[in-house]
Amino acid sequence: MFTPDRFITDRLHAIDASGIRRVFDLAAKLKDPINLSIGQPHFDVPDVVKDAAIDAIRRGMNRYTVTQGAAELFNKVTRVVGEEFPGWKSAGFGTLVTSGVSGGLMLAIMTCVGPGDEVIIPDPYFVMYRHLVTLAGGKAVYVDTYPDFQTTAERIAPHITPRTKMILFNSPSNPTGVVAGEDVCRDLVALAEMHNVLLLSDEIYDEFCYEKVHRADGRMRCPSPASFSPNLLLLRGFSKTYGMTGWRLGYAVGPKAIIEQMTKLQQYSFVCAPSMAQVAGVLALDMDMSQFVEQYRRKRDRVVERLRGAYEVTTPGGAFYAFPKVPDRLGLSASQFVDKAVARGLLIIPGSVFSSRDTHFRISYACDEKMLDRGLDLLLELAKA
């Protein structure tokens, strides 16, 4: 008898389906839902970027590029990173154009983490982290960051062992929206270097930052561990900043030896990032998206102002999420609270998707203002139930 389950590995059985997908499935069944669950910008890709991709397709740029990325985008990313972090120029670093930051994460973890290796993951965390560690055969070591959600060196240090290979760092954070300050970034870099542990800085939301600092290139930017050392992996992408979520385009920069091995792995997996997206990405890097960042700052303020008092909520410093706590007086877990919200047509994500705790829930304010206000009104009603 043919038994398909026999062929599925234990590693895949250890990976469960995303709790976010469950909410998306519910959304498809609801009529006119209030959707505060989507982790993607509500604005479209700038026309000039779309036109560049369309033109590239029509000019026949539909074939593979070299694995490390088409020369024009590869060189531009290298130049932009070198200007932002001058210390990296003198140290020398490698560059790889990836199929989104998610692709970069997979390449990085599969390159650097093996069976039995430990990876430190601050809790709450982006849903993909723990599953990629499982896929690599590693062990996820979770570090509680409640209630302020800061990944400080003091919190991380007690969890480092001789088996620790990597620290996963995400700022601005999904799901909390918290931004690490420069002191946190500096201390975390020093800790990683002292223990010879690789720090991976996932900065997919780097432009959606409301607590920026001056950089060497003269621009106001989000605090980053990359300001203090080139001895780490930096992942950034185009999905959130330019609304290019479906284009699957990102990049990884870091020590050449690691980037070279990630490039080799990409050759045998993704092959390359989409060619027409790479052409458009060159133009995207020159786009000023500050008007959208400012819109999201205002939405962030609205979320915090309206919910504070009814909910305990840490002010997000970036991204487009908030992570409120379900009021204790309701006597509900976050999953139970979300079920009640969904029954009223409001789609939000329970904190258990991102955490060992089931006390908070994630809302996304990457939506139009009318829908956001409808969602906040309902959340305030639910807080009184």
C-alpha cells in the first residue's frame, strides 16, 4: 500500500502551518472583514518601478541572471551599503541579491547552522525563524523580552553556550514594532564578537522607522548593529519599503566567506532573484518613500492614542504593527480573544503565533484609515466585554 506520509521527513513534521494562514483562510470566508492582519503595505509599487519591470520584460530580460545578482543592482547595493556604513568598505564585505529577505534568511541559516547548533531567538519573533532553524537541524533557544520587547545584551548573554552559532535580531520588529536603540545595537554587537557568535540583523522594515539617527551618508536612518561592526550578516529587502511583496527581492551583505557559501547555496536552490525585479530594484533604491512612512507614523500614533487605557501596549518605534496585551480582566487567552474578534468580523493575529506566550495579539495598521478606525472601534468594544 502506498503511504505518502512515510516519505515526509521528521523535520517537516516538526514544522506546523502558520497561524497567520489560518486567519487568511478565515478572511476568505468573511463578507467585508475588518482586516488588521495583513503584514504588507496598503500602497502600490511606484509607477516608475513598475514601468522599469515591464520594459525589462519587453526587452527580453526574462532569463537567469548570475546567481549573485545582476551587475547593476549588485553594484548599487554594494555602493549604498558602503556609503551608509563606511567601516564596512575598509573591511571588505560580500553582497548577494536574494529572493526576498525570506530567501536570504533561509540561505543564511542553512549555510551557518547545522545539527545540534543553537540559535538564539528573542521572544516574540517573526514566525519563520524557529522553523528555519528546525529545517537546518538546529535548536532554537528562546529569550523572553517581555514586557518592553528589547533584545538587550543582558537578556541574551545568559543563554550563550559553546553550541551557540547565531543570534537572530529583528529591528524594527515583527510583531511588536519595537526599535532597538543605538546602545542596544552596540552592546549586542560587542557580545556577539566576544563569544564569536554570528549576529544576523533582519532589517526588512528599515525605512519604516520613526526613531531614526544620523548616518555617515548624511541621511536619517534606523539604528542598526551594522553601524558598529562589519562582522555580522545584514538582510534588507524591497517588499515593505516599496510595496514589492510579490516581487521577491532582497539582499544580504556580510563577511565574504559566508556570503560566498550563501551564493553557492542559492545557485542550487533559488538560482537567482527574478530578473525583471532586479532591473526595477535599481530604480526603487532611488525612490523617496518618506510620505508613506509619515502616513504610517500618524497611523501608529492613532493606534497608540486610542488603545492606551483600554489595553497595555508598547509604543511601536517602526514597522507597521502593534502588539497589545489582552486585558487581564477579560479572563481570556489571546487565542480566545482573537476568536471573539473574528466572530465580529475583525481579523487580528494571536500572539501565540509569534511567542511561547498567548497573552498579546498583533494588529497591522498597514491598511486604509477607514478600515483602521473600524478596527480600533471594535477593539475598544471588545475591551469592555
